Amino acid sequence: MENWKEDILNSMRGAERAQPDPDVYKRILARIEIREKLEVVKRPYVALAAACLAFLIMANVYAISNNRGVSRGGSSTYDMEIANYNLY
Amino acid sequence: MDIALHRKLLEDISKGKETALAELYGIFKGMVYNTALSYLQDQHAAEEVTQDVFVKIYQGASSFEGKSAPSTWIYRITINKAKDYLDYQKRQKRFGFVSSLFPGDEAAKPIDLPVFDHPGAILENKENARILFQVIDLLPEQQKTAFILSYVEDLARQEVADVMELSLKAVESLLQRAKNNLRKKLEDFRPQSRRNK
């Protein structure tokens, strides 16, 4: 019984290496080519996305800085209105 | 193994030389495919993993630092890709289980695991090798990796340790546990005639 187990455990000793189908290398090259094409296609989109993001950030900064001015103006108008209703 | 040549080929691949990839493929295709086949026990899956490995080598050749031998690096990629493939299959099976909760679904049918015949096994050992691969598949992942690298790929213990990034002692312990587990599991596989002896 123990010998049988040892025979099983060592049954791949001296075995030949299995070889892949001859077409596998062609498929590897095809995959590399597809990936490279995808990379080329992706690059302008990444640049466009970065430009859009930069534009959005700039627009937000501009809007926030302008809003501050508006709110300051609003507050002074409000103060004047309050002053007009002052009871003496 | 000509380590200097392998390093040169990797350097050329990192520069985009396709002929270097073809040469490296010629040298390592058997090693990669055989390891993947032993791990996955399916020729189609092993071919898929072989493709993944060489695409990874092509893309990552520039990141090869040369700390280990190129063959060690390639073995490591192969094992990782084979594990990724198995994880993907497991996820598919889990999805299949969820689908099987709904009656009338195709996924509800039980899956029969095919018996694997390694094409490289010597004719007189075919039957034993078939049993071996059935029990190898029942081992925990680390033990399975160590056993395949040592007993199927015939690597020296130190090489197995380098591929698995473990100490020599850890690999020896893994192999001991793997063999003990395999012996226990073989009890269920022994032929009736031997069982009665």
C-alpha cells in the first residue's frame, strides 16, 4: 500500500513537458497589438478628461470668488435697508 | 539555463524588440504551459494563462529588476496568473450558485469535474498520474504550488523557495505537509484489490 502511494506521488518524475498549441504565440502577438492600439486610443481621451477636470476646477474657483463679492454687496445693501427702518 | 541570455532577451523586450519576445517564448513556452497545465488541469485554460504570462512579460520586462533569475520571475508570474484564473473560475461558480437558487436555470445542473490526463506523463505512469492530479487538486493552495514546482516541474527545493518567496525551511515544511495530506487522500483512491490486502 505504501509503495503504491509512493508510486503515485512520483508518477510525474521523468515526464515530458507538455507543449502549447503552435497558434498560441500568434494569439499573444494579437493581444499585445490590441492592447497597444487601445493605449493609443486611450491617450487623447485621458488628455481630454484632464482638460475638462481642470476647466471645472477653474470655473468653480471663479464662481466661488465672484460669489464672495456678491454676498459682500448683498450684506451692505441689507445694512442700508435696516438703517432706513431705524426708529429714532 | 543561460541566465545572461535570458536577461539580455528581457532587456531587448523592454525596448520593444519582438524577435526577443519570440526567442524568449521559444525557450520558456514549455515551462510556462506545463506549470499552468499542472495547476489548472485544463488545456484551454493553460493556453489562456500562457498568453497572459507572455503579455505580462512583454509589458513588464522593463520592471524586471534582476534580483532573481529570469526563470524564477517567469515561474512567479505563471503561478500568479494561474491563481488569478482559478479565482476567476471560483467567482463564476459563486455566481452560478446564486443563479441556481432560481429554478429552471441552467446553472442548477451539477458540474462533473473531468478526469485529467497529463499529456507528458509516461505511458506506464498514466493511470497513477491521473490519480495524482485528482488528489493534488484537493490540496491547500501553497502546498499545491510547492508540490507542483517540486514534483512535476522537478525544481530544486531552493528554486521552489525563490519562486514562492519563502525560506528553504518553509518550503520543506510545505512539501512534507503536502505529501502527508496526499497520502491521506490517496486512501480514498486506492483500488479495491489493494484495499483488501
